[in-house]
Amino acid sequence: MKAVVITFPSREVRVLDVPEPRLHSPTEVKVRTLEVGVCGTDQDILKGHHGAAPKDEDHLILGHECLGEVVEVGAHVQGLRPGDLVVPRVRRPCPHTRCPACRHGQPDFCVTGDYTERGIQGAHGFCAEFFVEDAAYLHRAEDGLRDVAVLTEPLTIAEKGLREVAHIQSRLPWKVTPGKALVLGAGPVAQLGAMALMRAGYETTLYSRSPKPNVKADASEAMGAPYISSKEVTVEALKQRLGGVDLIYEATGTSKVAFDSLQVLEENGVLIFTGVPGREEPLELQGNEVLGQLVLGNRVMFGTVNAADSDFSAALEDLARFRARWPGQLEKLITQRHPPSEFAKVVEEKGGIKHVITFQGHGR
């Protein structure tokens, strides 16, 4: 079968013929890949910031945002059958008994860093014609989500973040409405995060670099979230315009923007970091000022990575809700679909919002 791989140590992206996987366990499922999303993590793998092949192999099959169709199920699999659409989770637990998170089924909180992630770290990904996965790591998607379910994994970032916010803000029993939210960035994670925030009741604004008009601003404002360019409005002016916000959802990976935004965060507010810095940039930080903002204002900052079983389920439910609330909007987030041979080019693509690799019509 055809698979998009990165070779080591050259980090060259190629389409290879590799053996088609087979079931080796009664709990496994064979899946035909339909679509794979391309994101900044893939770019970081190609640049050498992340990525490792499975043990004793010289290549890694790429792709971790995936939608597939079941073609075969093991004898002990229940709840899935051929023809079902499925979305796979990405991370697998580490092997260490000393890791309480992985031993309790929460590898997204792994404390050893020795986990595996399909298409990223030590395990082949989904950018191939077929893959095999244990049924425990697959989530069934409704047929009606066929055109947008590839967006599930990036949405899980927001689902986990908002779940954590709910735990944190239970400290404020008098707060009966969510309030205002500011999303930093306007890419797929930011756009889907904005949808999740709006569904949760937040009055949401996106703050990103590019001046209007642009496709990201159009997508944001089409769902009712104002878009403001950081090139046109400073953080200080943004605070004057918004009057402060209760939650900041960072989806840029740019440290300066993230920490500068603290001055927009109201007392008792929460700032969620989701972006991983892609390049080393010096940051001048007024430590006393930041510490004062956090301590004296009861503000909370936390980072979040990966997602849990429940977050994938919530994301699939929310995709259906988003389609009902904003008809056609999810489809607009997918800028273009490409054949597997264009993976390397797509990773460097700067335009649009979300680019997707499709195996429909490009297999054998």
C-alpha cells in the first residue's frame, strides 16, 4: 500500500510502498484511511523539532489527524462494523508503573514523556491507505460528519482546555455566565476553539496578525466572532476596546503575544496555552509584573497538550452542534484537499486555514 513517510536521518518526505497491515489481535480493527489533516506539528517534524520512527525502523508514517472507514474487525470487537466512520486517538500510554497518569488511563497527562504518539513519536501514523488500531482507541463518527470529521483531533485541544477551565472556575460559584473570551490566533485550532467557546456561551473575539481582509477573518466573522489584527490594534488598545476578558485561549505558539495578552485578562480569569513555540525567540518578561498580575488578581495560566477519550467524544458531538448552528462553516475551514504526493508541499503551505490529504481516488 502507499504511505507518506519521513525517512531518518535525512528527514526526507516520500511516498513509499509498505506492507498492508493485518489484524494481530481480536480487539483490533482494520481501517481504510479517508482523510488526514496537516498541521504545525507535521511541519515541526520535518524541521527536526519533533518526531521519531518506531524502534529499529528508518522511517515514520506521518499523519495524526485522521478520518477512516472500518473494513475489518477482530472477533472481540463490539460497537464497530465495516462501513463505520472512525476517528483514532493519537497518544498511547508509557510503559512505566511509576506514571500515575498513564496507569489511570490519562496518557495526555504522562509524567515520564515516554509515551508514543501515532504519526509523531515512536509509532506509525495514519497517512497510509490502511492502518490497524485497537478498538479502544477508535471513536465512531456519524455518517453526516463525513466531510468535516477530519477536524475532530484539532477540536479536542479546545475540548480538553475548556474541561480544565470548568474545573478551575468552579472556585467562582457566583459566576453564572461565562463572560468574554479572547482567542489568540486564527488557524484551525483557534477557529475551532472559538466555536467551542461560543457554544459554551462566551462572547468571543479573535486576535491575530494578518490585517483584514483575509480568509481567516472571513471565517471568524461569519460565525459571529469579531476579528482584530494585532498589526492594526495593540494589546493596550485591545484592552480598551474589549474592556477585559474572562478567558484567553492561546493558539499561536508565540510567547510574546501570549504573555502580552495577560494585561487583557480580568481578575479571576484564566489563560490557556495550547501553542508549542516553533522557533527560539528572546522574550523580555517583567517577572514582578507578571507575578503581581497572577497573585493579586487570582489569575490562572496553564498549558494543555493532547486530549483524553472523553474529549474526542465531546469533539464529535460538538462538530454536529456546530454544523447545526453555523451551516457550511466547518466546510469552509478546510481550504483544500490534496493527494498524498503533495504532503511535503502542503506542510509548507501558508495560505488558507486547514489543508487535508485525501486518499479517495489516490490509492491503488
